[in-house]
Amino acid sequence: MIDPVKDELLTVDEAVRKGLVGPELHDKLLSAERAVTGYKDPYSGKVISLFQAMKKDLVPEDYALRLLEAQNATGGLMDPEYYFRLPTDVAMQRGFINNETLDRLTEPTADVRGYIDPTTDEKQSYAQLLKRCRVDKESGLRLLSLADRSLLFKGLRKQITVDELLRSQIIDQKMYNELTEGILTVEEVSREVKKYLEGTSCIAGVYVESSKDRLSIYQAMKKNMIRPGTAFELLEAQAATGYVIDPIKNLKLNVTEAVKMGVVGPEFKDKLHSAERAVTGYKDPYSGKVISLFQAMKKGLILKDHGIRLLEAQIATGGIIDPQESHRLPVETAYERGLFDQEMNEISLTHLMTPRASLTQTLRKISHTCS
């Protein structure tokens, strides 16, 4: 265990004796410490690893996976006989891990994310929490940044920390400092970076010149003002860029809410739920990991033409959406995170110049834009 004030490394017994942790945690932490010192196999009497203890049902799987993921994220799996970490290939040779479990640790799914972010209360993997840490300049220790809960920003589906905005290059260090020092408010910064938090504008509905009426896309289709195919593509673009829009009541709704309130018909529900995954993420059937629209397209989970159309809608309304963090990204950050690439950027720009895109641009002129 670590005392970050005195920069000391301690065993559990030492940590309790020195008051670093309370005695009420002693037994549970001793149990966790066996992930380093090893577990005694009740059948053979041998000392076995955490993974081996899990396979023999000596420790619950969810508990073991949480500890294994922490070991893997901090340098490698422990050899309980010699008390040092092992390269992955050596750990596999010694039976301390297998391919299936390693994949689950490397790309943690919801069942492996066993830690709670104290700022957002969201389930995270240990690797994700490490990314949210600050490195102490003097000791080199990683310290979990506890952002002020009043400094949370509203994202597309969840709250966003100020640290995430800095990591994503949405704000710079100067703005970060002014925000944390109280010089700037969350509201002021939110207005400044609205493009990345909410998007810029979308085609929310139709304005009828003759009657001066505003109609939703679905209403316009029902009145035969827009063809069903065109209406669906515009609704699909809404769902893929954040929300389905009710331009009459000025509401932003998820697909389920939009169908329930009659903003769109039930015949579009399943297809719009599919488009909404461009915001919430697609589940990779191989790894179980939540991946982005671009990544799903590259893996062949959605058709390329369909993916390009939805990516173009995201770009036109503020930027590529990161489904893990629930906000849009600057292009360079999207490149770094593997959510976009230069080739696709050029394809998207070309797509914007096609006659099909011109129809969208024409409809934009007569639409009520959402803000």
C-alpha cells in the first residue's frame, strides 16, 4: 500500500499499524494482498496465483477480474512465488492467465469495470482511472484527481469532467486554470465550447413558407411534403448526432422518448435506435467493447456508405462523437483516439460536395435549426 504523504510503500499489516487505513478494512485488504503473495490450494497445498485461484473457484470471478485488471494496468500480472511482475507471454506460459481472460482485461467490458469514479459515480476500469490521475512532480506518484462536482459539464448522454475537456483539447490549460480558480464559470465555458458539448445545429424540422408553419420531419412526411426516404434520412441524421428534435416544443429527445411522444412513428423505431448507436456506441461482438461509429464501420459492423453518411452528419454539426466520453472531438483528438482518420476525412469532404449533400444543404435553409 502507498502513503502518498510520506512516499512509503507498506504491506497491509504495516498500513493498518501506522494508521494509513482503518482496522475495519484489515481482513478485506489482506485478502486482496493474496493477489501478490498467492493463495493456498486446499487440495494440493501449493501456492497458486490469483487467476488460478479464480479458475478453481477459490475467489469470485468478478472480484478476481477486478484485481487482475488492476495488475495488468499497472505493469503486469504477479508471480506469487517470486513476487515480481511477468511479461504477458511468460504469464501465459506459467498458467497465470489465458487468452480469453487477457482480452477481457485489455478491453474491459462493463462486468470488468469494477471501480467507481468518485467525481462522476460512473463505473470505470482501473486503466481508465489511471488516465484521470495527476502525476505528482516530486514523488512521481499518480494521484486521482477529485474534480469539484460543481465543475461538471453536460454531455450528450452523461456528465463530463473538466479534466476530460482538457485531455480532449477542447479547452487549453489557461481556460482550465481560470475555471478551477473560479475566474470562469461552468456556464461561461459551456457557451465557449458548446460545439463540442451539444453540437452546432441540425435540421430540426421544416418551415412551410405559404402557411408560416413549423413542422417536424415526421409531420412533413405524413402531410406528403417530404418523401418517406428523405424523411427517414433526416431523422436518422438527428438520431446519429445526438437527439431527435421536436421543433414545435423545442425538445431534444432520445429515440425511445421521441417514439413515446409521437415525434416519430413506431415504424422508424428500430432503425433510429440503430442510428442512435453513433452517439452511444456499438458493441464489438468479438471483444465486447463499446466502439465508435468509425470503428464499427472499419470492422464491417455497419455498411460503409451508411457509416459515411452518419459521419458526415456528425462532422456537419460539430464534430465526431466519442461514445465513451459522450461529447464531440476536435479532428486531431479524433485521429489520436482512432475514431477517425485522414482518408475518411477526405472521403467525407468529397461526400459533402455531392448532389445528395446539396439536397441536405437546401433543406437546411428552410429548416428550423436547433440551438
